[in-house]
Amino acid sequence: MPSLIELLQLSRVELCDQLAQLTDAHLDIPEGLDESVVARFNLRLIRRAPAFHER
């Protein structure tokens, strides 16, 4: 999984690809596990990253 800095350097197409990959992977993680919390956090970061590109 890319870091926040790496996410901010990705294009919109690359961000959408990362979002799709993580969303698919998140479905396989049982709710309540630490990995699920981390995956949700990463999904939020990826969803917010395009807003930084517009600034």
C-alpha cells in the first residue's frame, strides 16, 4: 500500500485503480480486525487524495 506522499503523487487514474484494489481486498477482511481498521483508513486517504490535486 502506498504512503500518503506516494498517493498524492499518483494520477487520478492510478488513484482509482488503487481504490478499486483496496475496496476488493477490504471485502475479504473480517470486520473488527486491526487490518479492517487500517483498510478503512487507507480507503479514506485514497478518496481524499484527488481533492489535493485540485488545489
